[in-house]
Amino acid sequence: MKMSFNVFKKYPQGFNALFCTQACFNFSFYGLKSIFILYVIAQFDLSEKESINLFATLMALSYAASLIGGWLADNSLGTKSAIVLGGILQAAGISFLMSTSQEFCFIALALISLGSGFFKPTLSTSVGMLFENPKDPQKDKAYSTFYLAMNLGSFVAPLLCGFISKAYGGYYNSLLLIIVTLSGGIYLFYERIYFKQSKEPPNFENTMISHPAFVGVLIFSLLLFLYFIFKYHSSFNHLMGAIIIGSVVYFGRIFYQSNSEERKDLLSILLYILLFTVFCSLFEQAGSSLMLFFEKAVDRQILGIEFPAAALLSLGPIFVLIFGPLLILFSEKILEKNRKIDGLIKLGLGFLLTALSFLILAISSSGDNNLASPFWIIGAIFLQTIGELWIVPIGFSNISKLSPPRFRSLMMSFWLMAIAYGHYIGGFIAQFSIDDSLLNAPSLIHYRTFFLYLSIIPCFIAVLLFLLLLYKRTCHKNILITS
């Protein structure tokens, strides 16, 4: 059976398959993410604080598991097999979520988080592996285009899932997510892809770590472990601390095994990871505090139609799909026509726009009305999306460029771990958006204070990045003068 079409002719063969698979898997993941908070509150009668805690646990573990997925992709399964297996696990998890049993719900969340851990790092890494030269300048454009695939799925999913949940209930939502996930996995399975930087296929007879029985036992053990974490998610704080310490130790080991040139690149990767963690802790408020804000305190009547709160999460991906290609073209033809823009400038602009987005949300909560205008929300999400476009694709590209070849998937896993840390910190931050005395009568004043504080953090980061750039340029000029 051969399924092939080439939409992106300017990119290496196989890019179209990775693009479509990413779009399908993201549709499933972000569709679930958009309805999760409201679903668990209604289904299991959880408080807002408990639902935020469970959501933060799911999101953090979905990205924390990428460290295991990246490791198995590098040492046992191979890139393509890890992606397909991740899709199967995610589809199985969504099917378990269709049950009304709380025990089945925890099994479902374990499957979804482990499945995400398998496909998220390997899909992102595989784009860079299509290029012969690890530092090919075309990677920036490829990852910016690939980022459109991520947002294509996450744009359609919240919109559809919001309306389907409202009209037909969760069963049809889950069925749709399963079909889309399996479609992406099947297409990739039958598509022939040539990874020009990949290692030889794993030999299952050479080492125990590559033996199918060992991989099967490991996956089962991880699922059991994740099940108990979700069942006792109130104790997740202790585990997340251990995960952070373990990640630091493991990164240190890789740093120790690397040569001087690789260590220089690894330090740059570490800076990107730390900055991305801060950004994610702010950006990922979308599924928790912002979702509750949209549900309780925003006027969602537009042209006589009341939009579900989940549908508002589609605004960001819509803006990415519209303005992402325009930003690539604008950067290529005008901004970087004669000279490349320093990555610190792009990151600084991204954080500055993020700060402005939360400032607009604070302004939207300053009126005397009971509900915030949707136009303020649209403006805030637009600015946050443009900031996202300055930060995320550049980060993916630089991780791919700077990673030592033998640690390629692991470095992408560390990058995705930043999202896990961000969700963990973001869950802690989101709880400050809850005013227990005003649960049934939301206070815009309380939200105004919350968003105002959030605007200060990215503004501070942006100033630090611009100062760092100034310091680098000053040092460079001094070296030129002395030489």
C-alpha cells in the first residue's frame, strides 16, 4: 500500500507526512486539552482548584514523558516506530476516557500522557533529521512551516470540540479524536521517509534495552506508575521536584560526556530551555485560568451566537495560520534580507508582546460591567500569538541545530520538558486566579489584579534579554578593537 503526495516540494521528501501526522496528533491532544477542565468539573464534581491541579498534572506528565520517549527513540524503537506507538497509546487513552468510571479515567490519562511522550519529541526531531547538514539554514523555515501543522490541529480541535460537547456530549467528541489520531498514525506508517541523519535501525538481538520484551515491560511499568500518579495527583508536587532534579543530573551527565564545542552549544540550549519554561508557564494559562475566565467572566455572544469557552482557544492557532506565513515572508524579504536578526532580539520581542497581551486582559477586567468584552480577548490573544511566533519556532530550530547528533532526540525531549515545567509552574500560578468568595459571582477586579501581575514577568524577561544582547555586542566590539 502506498500513500504519497508532495505538498511541500521545497522541503525534503517525507516532510508532508510528518506535517499531516503532527496536525492529526495535535488535533487530538488539543481537542482534549480544550474541554478537559470543564469536563472533569462536570463529570466528577471536582472543585476548580482540584481540576486545575489534575489538568496541570496531565499536561506536565505529557511533556515529562517525552524524556522517556526520546530516549527509547534514540536507543531502541527508532524515530518512526516511536511516533506511531505514541499515536496508538493516545487513541487508546481517549477510548478509556469515554467511560464514566473514575478509575478508567486515570488509566486513560496515563495512556494519553505516555503516548504524548512518545510522539512529541520524535515528531519534532524528525523534521531536522530530513536535512543532511545538521545546521542547514533551511531548518528555520522548515520548523516555522511545521509549527503551522501544530496549530492547524490545535485551531480546528477546540472549535469543533466546543460545539460538539455542547450539542451532542462527550462521547462523539472522543470518537472524533480517536479517528483523527489513528488516521495520522496510519498515514505515517505507510509513508516511506528517509532520515538523512538517523542511526542504523535498532538490532533487537544485540542488547537487552532494544529487545521487544524489555520495551513492552518498560511501557507497562510506566503506565502503571502514571496511573498511580493520576490517582494520587495531590502528591504530584513531590514527584515533579524529583523529575526536575533527575533532569538536571541527566543533563549534567550529557554535558560531562561532551567535548568543549558541544558544551558551548549545550549551554545555549540550556538558556533556551529556561526561557521557554517561563514562557510556557504564562502561555499555558490558556487551558486553566484563562479557560475559567472565558467561561465565567467573558461575554461570548458574537453576532447573536454564544460561543463555547473552548472555542476561544481556537483564536491563537487561527492567528498562527494566518500570520505565521506572513511573518516568515516578512522576515525573509524585509527584516532579514541583508542580515540575520539575533535570536535574543526575537525572544525579547516575543516576551514583550506576551507582556502586552496580559496587560490588555487586565484592561478588559477594569470596567464596571459583569462581563469582559470579547474584542479585548481577541486583541490579547493576537498579541500573545505573535509573541509565540517569535519564540517557539526559533527555539525548535536552534535545539535541532545545536544538539550533538548522538543526543538529538534527548535534547528535543529536554526542550519539551520545559513545557512540563511550564505547566507545573503555570498550574501553581493559575490557582491565584481563583477567588473562593466569588465563585458564583466572578469579580473582574480580581482578574484585573491577576493579569496585571502576569504582565510584569515577561516584561522583566524582555528587558534582561535586551541587556544581554547589549552586553554581547559590547564585548564583541572590544574584542575587535584589541585585535
